[in-house]
Amino acid sequence: LKDEPDRPKRSKDNKNNKKVVKKKQSDQGLDVKLRKAEKRLLKIIFRRKDKWEMKPSENITLNRMHNRTETGSLKLDERRFLIKFLTRERKHLTSKDKTKLKRFKNLIRKSKNRQNQKSPRSRRVFDD
């Protein structure tokens, strides 16, 4: 006969008592991804902008964009400004930041394509 182990036996009724939790659909919609990417890029800019040469007008624009991301997403022209600005300062970015920029560009392209897509046509029924 085996000696009793030091630890207590596991009860098997735990499996029955577990609550069934429905997984919510994760908020990984395109808009949410875009908003996160905008915040991420602005965070990169604000972390490094002291070393970069910036015009005062650019600084004002970036601050305005930063405030707008707190409430909602940016407009398309503002997103393009972000891309242009970061592309200009590309030599100061790490490879990780460049990857984030590339991902942001792809997300914008996807969102534009999604807006341009027409709704699926309904099938025509021919009467005989």
C-alpha cells in the first residue's frame, strides 16, 4: 500500500462548479487598431522630439493631435501628417518604431479600402 501523500487530494467537483464565461468579441476592429497605432506613434514622437529639429507650427500641430487622440481618432489628413513627419525623422527611429510606422500605413490602407468597398449586391431573381 502506498503511503498517503503530504498534500491533500484534489477534489474533482471543481470542474462542475466552474462558471461558464462567454468570451466577448475582442475589440480588435480596424478603428480600434488604428486609434491604438495613432497613440503609439504620438508616444514615440513625444518621447524623442527634444532631439529632433521641429518647427513651432509642427509642435503645435502635434500637441493638438495628441489632445484629439484622447477623445477620438484622427482625421485622414492628420494621419498622413503623422506618417510624413515620422518618415522625415526616419534616421532617428529604431527598427521597432519603423515597424510600427509600417503597420500604421497598412492599417490606413486597409481602412481606406474598406470604406471604398461597395455593399454586396443582392441576387437578382428572374421570373419565368
